[in-house]
Amino acid sequence: MIKWKLPDNNEPGFLRRKRDLTALLDAPPSPSNMDKMLYFLLPFVDAENPKEVLLDASKAEYGEAIIHLLGYGSSVPDPKGGKSEQQ
């Protein structure tokens, strides 16, 4: 499971992140647009090789981060049942 370092909804830049993510979600699916989404999410992955970790993410892991970044979720589930560490 991915260890995310997602910003809190009260951290500065919320509207900018939501605007940028919404534009990416509204873009038609293409390899170029998928790469744009990948590079948007990379800073939020806490891993030695975040690109590989993100490319191997499950749909659920991807969805949890998207929902959180859009402001609809307050935490990302930890594989052990607690809340993930967010910084």
C-alpha cells in the first residue's frame, strides 16, 4: 500500500491543488494526460522511487488520494486499519 504524504485541507494551496487536479480529471484519457496526472501525484508519494510506486498503485489507492486532494476525504486508510501519516 502506498504511503501518502497528503496535505491537510487547511494547508495553503488547497484551491490551486483542487483546480489543477480537476483539470487533469476532466482531460480526455491519453498517455500524455496520464503522465500529467502521474507527475501531479508524485510529490504526494512517500517512497524512495515514487514513480514506480505510483505506477503500481491499485485503483483504490489512486482513488483515495484523489478524493482526499479534492477535499472530500480527511484521511487515507493505513493497511493496518489506522490513519496514514500525513505531513
